[in-house]
Amino acid sequence: MRNYPEQKVMQAFQLYTALARQGAAGAQAVQLYKSDDEIRALLDAFSREVDCVIVLTSERLFLVPRTKLSPFHVSNDWIKRHYLRAGATNGDLYLLYFAVLVLFGSFYDTYQSPEPTRNFLAMDEWVRLVQERIDQLKRHDPDELKQFEQEFSYNWSLIIEKWEAMDDIKETAKRQSGATISRLSFLDAARRFLIDQELVVDIGNDEVALTEKAKTIIQRFFMEVEYNRGIFEFIYGFERERDDASDQ
């Protein structure tokens, strides 16, 4: 690392410390990060040392874990304890992650789209979209699905199983209407997680919208094959391939 003035090092470290404690910093930090090349370089270097990246929006800076090795990474057990039902398993966690990916993808009309093409998502539509993606997964041969599980490190079969277990066909017609409520309840837990992580905001009427933080993270990571290994394309590619074929 090049030599930096002591004052710059201290400024950058103070800003890093604030981010490490709170996860975010305000408009003054944004201006400093954008205007001072030395502080920006130092802050980026400090962040890399803890497997994090700096995510910049118009009004805030965020320290975001880049890998599971980061000490700032939220653990799976913590998510289970705070957002999922008692006795939740890794399968429930996989389904939560899957639901989050579906939500993120629903705001963009094409893979690697530069900007969101919708302003909000209603909870009942989120349920429908997850069901659509589950149905697409089920169309795969089981052996093919196993291959995709190895490729993407997602247990697709268990995700399908967990989602479908929420709809008990043995119940009466009246109780079956509660199956949708059960799925809504699960997605509500995912919604609370996303709100707490400042990735969506509740805008009322059972609708959520992406935050600037979420849009930046999606563009920087989820839309980059280097980071997501094509998972958005896998989840949403089926429909687009069919649409492309119908246009020919």
C-alpha cells in the first residue's frame, strides 16, 4: 500500500470504525468518500481486509459483507432465530433466500437490466411469483435438478419440498385457504428480514419497494455473473427462453 498522510489514514479509519459499528454512514461520509481519492482508497482497502465492500447510494454509505468469511456476515443461525419459526431448518433458510431472489428479480424485466421496471411489489403477487418459479423448477428431471444443485449450491429439491409442504391438501376447503396465509406468513418473515437489512421499505397496502441500497447491491453483485454464477438467469431464464422462442 502506498504511503498516505497520517491525517487521511485517521479520517479513513474513523469512518471505517463508524461503518463497522453501525453498518452505515450518512451524507457527510458519502461526500467525503466521493470527493477524496485517498480516503476512498483507504476505506476500500480496510473493507477488503474484512471481506466487505463499500456500497454507495446518494445519501448513505454501507459496509456490506462480500463473502461468508467476513466477520460482518449475518449467520444462518441468527436468521433462523430472529425471523423463522421455532425448529426452522436449513431448508427453511434456503426457501427464504430463494424468495428474496424472486423478489429482487421481479423488479427487473430482463437479466442484467440496468434499472428496475416496477416501483413496488404486493405480497400476494410475491406469493404467485414464488409459485411460478417453483413450478419451473419442478419441470426439470430430478437428475438434472441435482446437477443444478451442485452448480449453484442451492438445494432446489428441498426448496420445492418446503414450499409445497405449506399447502396441505388434506385440509378442508375452508382450511386450505389458510395455506396461502401460511405462505404469506413465511414471506412476511422474509419481508421483515429485508426491511431490517434496509433492502426494502414497507409502503403500505401490503406492498414493498426496493431501497437504493438494494438497487446498488443488485446491480453490483446479483447482476454480475462473476458473483452470482448466473443464478438470476437460471431462476428467470426459463420464461425468457420461451418468450424468445415465441418471437421467432
